[in-house]
Amino acid sequence: MSLQVGSPTTDEGTRESVSPVRIAVVGLRFGRSMVDQMIANPARDYCRLTAVCDLDSQKAAAVAEKAGVPSCTDIDTLLADPTLEAIALFTGPVRRAELIRKIIRAGKHVLTTKPFERDPVDALKVLQEAHELGRVIHLNSPGPVLPGDLQQVLLWQSKYQLGRPVACRFETWASYREQADGSWYDDPKACPVAPVLRLGIYPINDMIQLFGEPEAVQVMHSRLFTGRPTPDNAQLSVRFKNGVLGNIFSSFCIDDGQAYSNSMVLNYEKGTIYRNMEPALFGQRRTRSSMSIVAKSGPQQTVIDRAEHEDRSGTYQWQAFYQAIRTGDHPGTTTSAQIVAGVKILNAMAQAEQSGREELV
């Protein structure tokens, strides 16, 4: 079942003829950075921030003052506003579906983040209900429309006849030296294999979109610098039903000026695709995906090709969100099953963390 999604458009006349979506941000621990995005381009072309909400009244007031909008501490205040069209929900993933259900039943659309939810059954139910109610739910990972860098993978698969996929490896890291603060990040049940749940969720969703249904997982992790009871250094292995073997390394321990690079290696019978494998400029975050491929095109010939994409995995597709709400144009490629498959991997990962064994998804 496809989600309510839209495809990007370059029709400036259409955009100018319809007002931006009126949206409020709920949950300012992570949502604070999203507020900054919403008051800048490209988000402000498609969404108009009207309010912020957080249980911490001081935090809400401070963010609201900076953004020039009202604040509140109760989501019900926002849901009662008939002029508000959407909620950008940035609370923790545990029982997020419950909050989303409340929002869509109040007649609002939802923009939210990864991981979507921790319960795969509840995740599927709320996605189905949104479809039935005609409400839009968009995530940044997996995005509603396959991003440009992953579309490039599919293009090269076909163009260079790479054959059967064999393996994939992803790496993403940053440098955190966190201390316990009583948040859900400290709870091993709510935040299993923390670096993978918090950073590695992007490659989890990338793998699903490229290779289909997962079958089993294994994990390893350690605590090197963190003051939290959850790990800060981890890797996840995934076996897919088509035989592809995947590995994700995620860490909060590495400071090399290349944070969040989201690198990728995809191996096929007749070639290998790379993403973000060369060092970035020190101290600068990537704004584009750098893609390359090495492939066999004959007994003695090797093909090398390159591409770059600003439309990359993990970014918010503001224009698609706007268009889905304003025009009802929903040709998106991401399905509810793909979103739920990511949730299932997280659940199996949590079980593997406790058992120390391979766990079926």
C-alpha cells in the first residue's frame, strides 16, 4: 500500500497560487533544529511555521521567541486550532503511533522523523488509518519518494547490468560525549543499540528500499566514552531474504570532521557502487551525495562512472509534503510495508542485543 505522497515539482506558478501549509512543531529536543529549517529555505517556501509545543514551557518559550511564533505545552491546544493544517512531530519513537493517531483524527497531516515507531503492528495500523482518512504522513527516512542518490543506484543497476546484488556496507558516525539525563536515550529498552537506532536508521531504510525484505539480524556494541548506560559504538548485520548480507557501523566516538557522512558500498555480481567514500573537506558536513561505480562491461573492460545528488537519503522532502496536501498528488514510491520493515528490524535488533544471538526479523 502506498503512502499519501507527492513528487517534486518545478511549477513556480502552482506554488505561488496556493499558500504554504500551516504547520506547528511538537517536541523541541530535536524539533528545535527543525524550527531553524522551517524558517529558512527551502522549507519556508512550502510550510509556514505557526506555533511550537513542548512539555518544557521555558524551552517552548525560548524557541518561540526566536522563531516569532506562539508557544504552548499541550498538543491539544494545537489540535483544536481549525486553521492549523499539519503537525511536525519530533517526540521519541516509543508510542509515536499513538500521538500520530490523535493528530490525524483531529484532521491534521503529519511530518515526522525516524525511527517512525517501535511497535510494527501499531505502525502499520496508523499508516492504514491515515490512508483511510486521507491524511498525509511523511518521514525523512524513508522519504516518500525515493531520493536521487538511491535512484542513481537503480539506474546504474540497469545501465551496467550489474547482476545479482551480493552485499552492502554502511558507515555513519559523529563525536558525542553524552551524559545520562534520564531521557529515553538512557533506556536500553527504548533505545536499543543506540548508535544504530539514532544514526544507523537511515541506512536501515536505504537497505530495505534497495534489497527488500529482511530475514535475520545480529549485533555487536561497546561503550567507549559515553556517560549513558546505552552503547556509543555499534554495528548491525542484516541478512535479506534474497541472500544479500548487509552491515551498518554507527558510532558516537569519532571526530574526524566528516560527521554524518552516511557512506555506502554496494557489491553486485559485476560491479560495485560507492556513496560518500572519499574524505569530505575537514570540518564541513556534506550537502550532496557523491556517487561512483566500478563495473565490468566485458572480459577486458572496466567502466567507471560518477554522479552527485543534492536530493539525498535522509533529507525532508518539503515540496512533496506540500504537494501531497495541496493537490492530492500521491505518486510516491515508498510503501507502508517498507516503513514497517524498518521497525521490524529495530525490534529484532533489540532482541539480538539482549540474547547475543541471531534473531529472525
